[in-house]
Amino acid sequence: MKKIMITVGLALALMLGNGCDNRGHSGLDYRVNVVLDNKHHHDSATLLVLEEEYNRLRVCGTARVKNGKLTFTGQTDKPKAALIRWDNDTVEPFYFVLESGDINVSLSSGKWNITGSPQNSAYLHYINQRNGIMDARIATWQEYLKMSADSSLKRDDEVLMVRQDSLLNDSLQRLTVERINRGDAVGRIIRERYARQLDQEHARMLK
């Protein structure tokens, strides 16, 4: 019996360790095309997906960079939270939704862009909303510091700026909770990346 259990365990490990090719399981083809500008120098990158059933990342393949480009191909049975991890571990992984069809990713001047995928468009929309709120918070505190430095900051100004920052933070946290609670692949990425930044009040709103 023990020998049988070990054999089954090894078989399961091999299944999890394989790539994302699900042929024979109603899989749909995907093709992820990545283009880097000349400021980013990498030899290779690895594509991984988050398997919810096992709560673990699964390697789907490694691709070599050639002339600033690389491509991942395979099949997936449904949209999944995924990431591209570079050979240089100091570079932050790029998160996106892996789904069927052509997905085009580009990195230029430190900014990511992704097209060709409905769920990735939704994810990019959230990121743009998030960045807009964060930019507004930064502008508020830059103004606060400027007024403090030139002694023009009044008590009413300080109260107003603190309140404005609090409202912006609440908007950001509510936006994050709402997007996570949709329960789709986009929500799973946002949970992975930003759930730990929620305060206790908003974290309790998560489903």
C-alpha cells in the first residue's frame, strides 16, 4: 500500500511539474509575445501560472530572449493568473491573465502595456485607476511638504490635506476590495499583489 501511495504521489508531482499544454482536456491555444526596449537586458524568462486547486505556481515554460523579443505558446483550459519571471531575480515579475488567443506585452521606459486580451484590458484598467489615485495622494503630500517648508501651511490646510489623503486611500482600498471580490483571474492577481496593503476594516470586506 505504501509503495502504491508513493507511486501516485510521484505521478501527481510530475503532472503538476509539466507545462501548460492541456491537449486532450478541451484546452485553448495561447501565444504570449513579449517585446522589451533596449534598456532591459535579459537572456531568458519563465512563464508561471497560479493553480488555484493546489495553491501553487506551476512552470509553463522558459523562453530565450532574441533581439529583445520572446514568445510563450501552449494551451490553457481557462483564464488563469500568471506571471513572467526574469532570469534576473532583482526585476519585479510581470503579472497578467493567461487566456486563449494572442497576448502582446511590451515594456518601454519602465512601463508595461498589454493588448489582445479582454481580461488583461480589465486588469490594466484597474492598474491605471490605482496609479491615478496614488498620483493624487503623492501630489497632496508634496504640496503639504512644500507649504510646511515655506511656512505657509495653516491648520485648516493641514486638516484638509489629511482628510483628502484619507478619502483617496479609502477609495483605493474600496476599489481593490470590489475588484478582488469579483472572483475572476484579474481579481486573483490583485489579491496576490495588493490584498496585504488593505487595512483591517477593508480586509474584512473580502469574500
